[in-house]
Amino acid sequence: MSRYTLVTSILNRFTGAGLSVGLLLFVYWLMAVASGGRAYAQAQHVLAHGIFKVLYAALVIAVCYHLVAGIRHLVWDTGHGLERAQSQRSAWLVIAVSLVLIALVGFCLLSARGQGA
Amino acid sequence: MSSLRSPLGRVAGLGAARGGVQHWWLQRLTSIALVPLAVWFLVCLLRLPAFDHATVTGWMSQTWTAVLLILLLLVACWHSQIGIRVIVEDYVHGAGARTLTLVIVTFAHTFIAFAGVFAILKVAFGAAR
């Protein structure tokens, strides 16, 4: 078992589990929106806490990685890219593409915040 | 070996790919659906000018937004339930503990899915004031 396969595989599982926690947060937010303006303002106050900001950053990273790594798994399911050299190359490709995606989303988020949104 | 079936499988009368393939297939199906849905959701969130109540409800009460949000939520819950199930099956040992964990995981996902869908519909129908 090569290390790159091990790491990319366990990271996919790890980020997936993290996104399940993100689903809880997503539904909490939806419930807050549905509960009206005042309840939403209270929830916004809770969700602005520093702990949640760390969580948002982690969720952005998890979404980007899980999305890209998941596409790699779907390609594997078609029977392509399973050779050792190919899977090593795609492991690096997954890491590179997800890092670019994380940077892109992060840049959009930070520049939107810079505009006062 | 003339047959690919394991001796244990033959004795138990069970094939390898009967009920087992269902979860595998559903996980792939939900994965494929989640690729465009997740990208759509990310782009929408990034393009929202603000996160105040009026802006968010205005966005969520658009017909296509509500439909796609419900789809995203249901497919994501389904995908998550299967994924967590696999993790539980790998790491929780003992039949009793495993079954109990799977019951809780499934109930939690169902609860989350229904709560979320209700919330989206309530906003979409203009009842979230």
C-alpha cells in the first residue's frame, strides 16, 4: 500500500464525515431563516462566533477536497486510472486542484467581505 | 478454482453482490448528483450580496432556488447517511453497538432532511416573517 493512496483515501473519508457535521449546521441555518427575522438575527449572532469561523474555513476546505477527490473515485469506477503510476499522478492532481479551488473560494469570500457584505 | 464464489459464501448460500451492491450504487448515484448541486450552491452563496434575513429569504423564495436547495439537501443527507454508515460498519465493533449506532445515524439523517425541507418550503411559500 502506497502512502499517497492511503492519505488521499483517508482524507476523503475524513472530509466526508466533517461535511456531515456541516449538514447539521446547514439545517440549523435553514431553520433559523424559516423562524423569522428576529430568530434569524439571534442565530446570526451565534453563528458569528469565532469557533464557527474556524468551522466555515474547515468546511470550505472539506467541500473542495471531497468534491475533487470524489470525482477521482467516480473516474476510477469507470475502470480508468487504476494503474499505479496513474493513481499516483491523480493523487497529486486531486491535491493541486483542490488547493486551487480552496484558494479561489477563499479569495471570493474574503474579497466579498472586504466590500462590507 | 472453477467458481469465483468463496466456500463460506457457498455454504451460507449468499452471493457477494446481492444486497451489497445497492449501497454502492446509491453512493455513486448521489455523488454524481452532488457534483453540479454542490457547485451551484457554492456559487450561489458566494454571489449573495449579504446574509441578512431579507436577502436570504428573497433568494430562497425563488422557485428554482427552492427546488434545487431541497434536492441538494435530500441528496446530501442520503449521501451522508450511506457514508457514515460505511464508517460505522468499519469502526464500530459488536453487533449491538453497531446496530444502535446505525439506528441513531439513520434517524438523525431523516430528521435533518425533513426539518430542512420544511424550512425551505416555509421560506419559499413566504411564511418566514
